[in-house]
Amino acid sequence: MDNMPCGCTYIGKTAVFEKYFRHLFSNFHEFHAMPEEFLDAGEVIVVLGQYQIVTKKSRETVVSPFAHVYTIKNEKIIRFRQYTDTVKIQNAVRS
């Protein structure tokens, strides 16, 4: 997501794990994605849950619901989209 810390488009496993996650997690003391429900629509899987985050700066705890949408082809994730309250997360990182 563009408005997540370090959010933009990343292509490939290396870019996601070595660039996105490394930069994202540098903002947080803890970052947990807690899945609550999985919806199977064939090639599309939707995961509903909540982020439970503790920021590094203020140690503020943030809880934000999310929806993750995965597109699967040949048993591989070929597209991932996420939806969450990015303003809430950005405000916690800045405080």
C-alpha cells in the first residue's frame, strides 16, 4: 500500500523480503499480522484479520483491521493487495 511505511510496489520474493519487510519492520518493536478468517475464491484467497503493532519510538500499541487479497497461480502468489487503516499506522510511527 502506498501509504504504509515503505509502501509501494515490490516485484519478486527478494524485493519483498529484503527491501519491504526490512524497512517496514525497522519502524516497529513488534509487528504481528493476526489472521482471523480465510475466504477461498479459487485463484483468489482473502484473509481477514488485524495487525497488532508496537512502535519503536513511543512503544504505542496499535491495532488495525486488515484484508489481504492473494492471487494464486501454479501454487505461487502472483499478486498481493492489502487494505488497512494506513493513517492510523502512519500516525503511530510519527508519534
